Amino acid sequence: MEKSSPTRNPFGSFDWPLFGCFIVLCGLGVLTLYSSTYFNQIHLFYKQIVFMGVGIGLVLILTLIDYHLYERLAYLFYGVVVALLIAVEVAGKTVYGSQRWLPLGPIHLQPSEVAKLAVVFVLARFYSQERALPGQGYGFRELMPVFVLLGIPMFLIFTQPDLGSALMVGFVGGTIVFFCNLRIRTLVTMAISFALITPLAYQFVLKDYQRDRVKTFLNPARSPLGEGYHAIQSMITVGSGQISGKGYLKGTQSKLDFLPKHHTDFIFSSFAEEWGFIGSLGILAVFVIFILLGIDVVRKSKDKFGAVLAMGALSIIIWHVIINVGMEIGVFPVVGVPMPFFSYGGSSLITNMIAMGILMSVSLRRHIF
């Protein structure tokens, strides 16, 4: 397929439905964060407004940039991110027992967030150059470089330790691998290998507190004031919203600090408390529409690099939503994954904004012949 060419009117084919859906999510995120912080942490809301403004501006800038630039810079960017992850091991800032942040003056960068983008860029570059035999899909021999490219950042992130981000990098990379046509035999072998390796990893790779999280996920009542506290309080908060919710700014579980991290990892619970089951279905419906529009961008992309790049960017947002909502309603263990466009935090928000900008860039150029 031919690469896109410049256009005199860059916004002539602007994807307004996708962008409009994105703005709705950002608006609801701002409203929810205000409700979660106005009682005693309003300064975090004002900081997030700045991050949000910068992020939306970044989306518009990235929309104008031809995404083929990322194809040329993919391996360089990947190398820089790996270097940053190594730097975290040496000079990173430790918070709550995890060494994840790299102080850069007044800014604290979390390289594990940027690593998700680096994996998307480098795998899109890898798959844009055909390596599989036509009609046969990818086997283990063709996938060995992929395993290496994924394994390096996952290992460095896991040692911080940050199991949630390491799994997210793996899920995003796995989505791209699956999207790019695996051989059936390879897929079955990988599934069996995963099933065999998982119990060994649980026993010999996970740290004690990580194993406790898995046990608590299976039985939160085993430690209601310890490891199970977050999960229990999150489910109580979601359930307390019932059908229609307590009303905006009227949530009590978060305002009275029964629910920890109600402005970051557990912000969906705060939303569910105030808007109830109906409101929760509504926000998930908006995300579903957003994802369907993103899939349409992937499907109509003009070249393979753009399709894989868009799929990878979209998968970052998809997996954040699935894991975050799942852990807040007790379906998944608590692993510290934020809600896209809702949770407080600069690094995570900017990463999702960049993913959105990539989607918009690919969408814009699918209409340029």
C-alpha cells in the first residue's frame, strides 16, 4: 500500500465522531475527579486540568504529524525508553516501596508508561516488514525478535516492582501479536505454555505481597483490614450506588476516605457511587463506542504500519479500561492500573493522550490518497 501524501487542508478529513467521543470521556473524567478531590484534595484537580489541557493540545498536534515518522524513529525511541527504565533502577524515586519514577527537575517521569508506546512503535515497525510466509501466519521462528522486544521492558518494569505495568506491556504486545495473524499451531502452543508456566511463575517469580494479592482476590475476606481492604471497599462503594446513584458530589465512601485512592486507581468506584448502575453502564457504553470507532480506524488504514500502530494505540486504552474496571468490581486482582482519561496522574494521562493522537493521525490519513 502507498504511504499518504501531504494535504493542503489537514483538518478536512478530521475524525469528529472519534474526537467527540474522546472529549465526552475527558469531560466526564474531569467532573468525576472534581467530585473525588474537592472535599480535601482540590489542588490535585487543578493540576489535572493543566495535564488535561496539555494532553488535548498534544492530541491535536499529533493528529497533524504523519504517523510514518514513528516508523523511522521506532527503534531509537525504544532504545531511549529501555535506557530510561535502566536509569530508574539506578536513580529512580521510590514511592510506597516501588522505584518507578525518574526525577527530571519539577517533573517525575514514569518510564513504564512510556514503555507501552515504545512497544507499539517497535512492533508496528517489525510487522510492517513482512516476515511470515504468505497465507501461513507467524510461527515461533518469526516471533523470536518480538519476544525479545517485549521481554526486555517487561523484565525491567517487573523488577521495579510494578506488576501491573509489566502485565499491561505484555497485554498490549500480545494484542498486536494476535492481530498480526498467528499460526494456529503457534497459538495453541503459546496457550498451553502459558497455562503451564503460570503456576510456576506464581510460586517462584512473584514476590510475597504479589502472591498475597492473588490470594486476596480469590478471598478478600481473608484480610479485610490488610491486603483485602482496597478490594472490599471498592466493591462496597460500587454497590452503594445501587441503580441510580447517590447524586453528583454526594458520594460518602470516597469523601470520608473509606475508599483509598479514590482519585487514581479507584476513580470508577467513585463514579459508580454517585451515578449508580445506570450511570456506570452509560460510561462503559461511551468507551465501547470509542473502541468501535477506533477499530474502524484500524480496519480502514491505508497501510500495514498504520493498521498495526492504530491497533496498538487502541489496545493501550482498551486494556486499561478492562483491567481497571475489573479490579474495581472484584473480577481481577488489584494491580494498580488507572482509568483512561479519568484517573489523576500526569504520566498515565499523557500516555493515553499520545495513543489518542496516534489514532487520530492514522484516521486523518486514511482519507488521503
